[in-house]
Amino acid sequence: MPLEEETKKKSVSDSKLRNIKAPYSGKKEIADRDGLTVRITTNAIISFNYRFRWQGKQQRIKIGRYPDIKLADARIKSGEYRQALLDGLDPRSYAITQKKGRLLGELCDDFMSIYAYQELSARTIILYESFLNKYIKPNATIDVERYKYTDWIKFFDDIRKGTTPGNAGSILKRIKTVVRWSKSRGEIANSHCLDIPIKAIGAHQNRRDRVLEWSEVAGLWRQIESSKATPKCKVCVQLLILTGARNSEIREAERSEFDLEKALWVLPKKRSKTKKAIRRPLSTKSIELIKLLDLIYGLERTHLIEGDKKGAPLTTHAINRFVKRMNNHLKFEPFVPHDFRRTISTRLSENKVMPHVTEKMLGHELGGIMAIYNKHDWVDEQREAYQLYWELIEKALNKN
């Protein structure tokens, strides 16, 4: 059969393959296109093969079994073998070199087991696991070294069309992180995905720049106080405002981390994003709120703020839902809990609190030489800043 006719011929479909049951008594081999054939045993074991002639002799390469290999993937593979044949290469040699390539799924598995689970925070690991389940597992067989530039573009274009340009850009960044990690270990030579700029397939995630005005902080505080929500939700958001801590740092905090006599909260390194313990002094208002929780919920609880399930922390869903209600009531420019961190840093800087102090309050690592040689955390200066912040909130409350 002429090659052009063979290319057009297509007599296999997913529905036909799904309906093949044992005992099978039909044709033992069905031709599809581009040299792809489907072999079927009497026990209904289905396998894909690529048939071609090399130096006048009929040859065959097994691609894999269905449904482990999808029909669409088998067609792609047979197309690659056919292209190798047109280029004057023996497809069998091409198949051998293909098997030596590193697959995207393998790279990601290694990245998680060797690096991520050892070095990244629990929250970041959850984000990577979600990314793997949604975007990597369905595409685990991509050969990262041989996948063409245009194929990567189509891969990310599909993500952009199905979600948003910002999400496509974010997924590209994550895949680049994994591929660079593997390249740095000498496991791959290169990958075309590393050459793709984000603007070619999507967009950078918009960085939030929301900073609450003093009148908005005061308005929010009043709305929290007048809310009919549980003390758990109300105090959690108030502590997020007062401390500038990350959402998970407050929600998942254990009661034992807080020493009210010393007015000090020590976040252990196991829960810290920087993998180092963080000391945060407590303002008089923060101590008052924690004592309120102690009075209502007792001192025997594990977490500072427990959720509905005993022994478990308040969920992020509960906090986000509460903050959304606050947004609906106040009609301000929309805000999220993370904006409280930017607000405390900005407003204290306006009141002459030095950047190295606000950075420590946020739990950030200092940059440059200071990160290497200066291990001081300015806890006394932090204490003054936290107290000043509450006093400024009080001033705003009294003004309105």
C-alpha cells in the first residue's frame, strides 16, 4: 500500500477498543495509520505495534498495551517512528534511544522524594502534590529532552485555554523548577521547556499590592467584633492582623508555643517556611485575645485555635469564608488575609520602624551579607513595633 494511503487509513477507535471482550474471535491484527497496528489475543489482550519495512524486510516494534498506552499516544509514537523512517533512520534504533530518555513523571517523582519531601514546607508540598495530580500524571510519559519546543507550547496553550494565562505561567515555572533540578544533578542534558518565556504561553501571576488604610483596618476590626461568628474565627483573624503572621502559622499554632508571661510566641522550625524558629513578641492586645480563648476553650487544648474536630486546627476554608463575609459587609476594595502582612509592614515603616525589624516580624530571611553574618532577630525592637501597631489601630478606632 502506498505510504500516503496508509497514512490516511484509520480503522481503529477508542470505542472499538473498549468494547473488545474475551473470548475474542475477530481479526488478530487491525491496521490503523502511519504503520500503527493493533494486535488482539483471544483473551482480549490488546497491544499496539509499529510495522515498517527496513532493507526490504518487514519489521515490527511493540509500543505497548492498551489501556496502559492510550490510542492517541500510540498514534503519536508511531508518527515519530514513521518520521525517523522518512529521515533514513532505523526506527528500532530510534526506539532504543527513546527508552533512554527521562520521562516527566519520573523526574517529578524523584524531585518529590529526594528534594521536596525533605526540604519544602508542608504547605508547599501540598501545592506540588496538587500540581502533580492535575497536570503531571496525565502527561507523565513526556520525554523532557526530546519533546519539541512546539509540543511544549501546545501543552501550555491547552492549560491556558482550560484555566487562565496566569495559571499556565505558574505551571511552566513549576515544571522548569523540576527540570532544572534534574539537570543540575546531571540526569538530563537539556529541555526545550527551559527556553520558553512565560509571556509566550501565558502571563505572570498578578502580585497583590493591597494595603489597608487605617480607616479600613478600624472598620474591619469593628465588623469582626460585631460579627456573630465563633470566637475562634474572630480571634484568628484579629491575630493575623496584629502579628502579620502567615495564615497557616496562626491557624496551626499549638497553645504551647505561646508564653504569655514572657509575652513571646516561638514558631518552631518544623512549621517555619524558612526552616528556622521564629520569635515574635506579643502585644498587650494579642495576649488579651489569647487569654479570651483560654477562658472559653480551656488550657488543655492542643492548638491555640481548634476547629470543629477536636484536636485539629481551624481550617483555611473557615477563615477564608469568614473574611469573604467581612468583605461583603464592608464593601471595601477586596482584601485577603495575606494582605494583613503587607499592611503591618507598610504602616509601621511609615511610622519609622526599620525594615530589618519589619522583615523579622514577617518571618523573612534578611538578604545579602546580613543573612550570612547577622543572626540577631531584634526581638526588643519587634516588641516595641507590635505594641505600636496595636496603639495605632486603637487610635484609628477612636478617631472613627
